[in-house]
Amino acid sequence: MKVIISTTTAQVQQIDKEWYGQAVEPPYEFSFTLTAEGLEFCAARKSPALVHPQGVCGAFQAELWRYDAAEFFLATADGSRYMEFNLSPNGAWWAAVFCAPRQVASGYEGWIPAGVQATGCSNSEGWSCRALIPTAVLEQLGISPADCKLAAAAILKSPEQVFLTTALPCDTQPDFHRPDLWEMASVE
């Protein structure tokens, strides 16, 4: 599924099937918008979420993937460097930079990008969250939203965990770290 980066009003996209093709109801919704400040990522679902117990709205928190999380993977056009970004339904966030699948890029060990803004709201009716990754962070990584690979993803229904992604389908165990399966983003 091609991911859209909007330059005007957010274009909400949905994922309604999990990794193995089973229907997910209600669907997971997400959008990307390029603003003057940076890249805005929004995600939502009309279902309760299990959030990281130490996660605090707006704060960096490791291991969000162990709970429900909205995620995206943003890569250079050739896939040689990519950023993974995790966002908890309550607004806690985490990010890392890789030079190959699950191989942290040299100089980015323990990296916490400056200026990231994140918010979220999670309750029994559902959740929505938003993060803004500053333009300066993307420039530092050498990743241009106008010429990048991009995959949206989510981990839902924790602790059982159901995996969703816009990446091209494959017959492996769930693995979001597959730059070869991410499509080029469509900037509209």
C-alpha cells in the first residue's frame, strides 16, 4: 500500500487487515502531513488500547512495541538508512536510526531526536495520537519526505499482539524491519 504524505490537509488512510490477511475491525487509521515545521504523523483507532505503563505523554520511552503502538519507518530512497518511530496511544514516543535491518547506524546509539512533539489520548472508546518530527531531524538523517520510502505500521490487541503494515505482503513471520518491502511515499 502506497503511503501518502499530504502537503495540505491530512489524508487519512486505513489498514483493515493484519500481517496474515485477517480482517481487523475497527480499522487502524493514520496520516502523514508535511508542514513548515516538519513531518506530522497521526494515528487513531476506535477501540481501547493497552499502553506502556511507564509511558508519559510527550516523553521518550523505550520498548513501546511491547504494548499497543502506532509506528512508521521512513527511509532514504535506496533504503540504506531509516528511522523507526513508535508512538503510544497516550503520546509517549521512541525513535531509532538504522543502516540495515535492526542494525543501529553508527553514531546513533542512544539517539534521542531533538524537538519531537507528541500527544495522545487513550480511553475505553478508543485512542488518537500525533507526533511532529522536526525538519531539522529529517535533514540530519539525510531523509527527504519528497523522495523516501515509507511504511506505516501498528501493533494492536496487546498482549496477544496483532501486526499491521502498509509494506508489501510477504510470507514470513511479522517483521517491520524490511526496507525492501516499503514503497516510495506519494507526496500530494
